[in-house]
Amino acid sequence: MDKRLLDILCCPVSKTPVRPLNASELTALNRAIDGGDVLSISGSAVQGRLAEGLITVDRKVVYRVEDGIPVMLPEEGIGTTQLTDFPSAA
């Protein structure tokens, strides 16, 4: 993802900056999605694995990136508190 775009993106609700998901975070999220255990902020089940995503720097919300385009809609966010084996901050 373009660094200039990443520098200006933030959570549309909290205005917290975002960063790309790292490999262990993406793996844990996709494992939970495969298990059918992940809901979006709107309460609907998340369908389909993420190829890439952005996470707020406070590690509370993940946003999907589809074909290189961040989907920064509040209702499409994925709260990380529901992910039982999400990696802890390094």
C-alpha cells in the first residue's frame, strides 16, 4: 500500500491511525473467519478471508483491504476483542 495513503488513513470513528496487519495478525484473523466466529461492527458474519488489512494502532479495529483499496466503513470494521487467539502487541 502506498505509504502516503497509509499516512493519512485513520479509523473513521475514533480517528486513530492505522497500520497494515502483520503476518501473525492476519493468520489469526483468517483462522477465526474460517471458523465462522467473526462478526463485523454491524453484527454480520465476516465472509471470506482477508488477503490484507489495516488495524488501528491501538489494536481495536481491523479494516479489510480489497484489491488494494481500504474499506474504511465503520460498519465493516472488525473488532479484535472477539478474537481469542489474536497476537498480543509486541
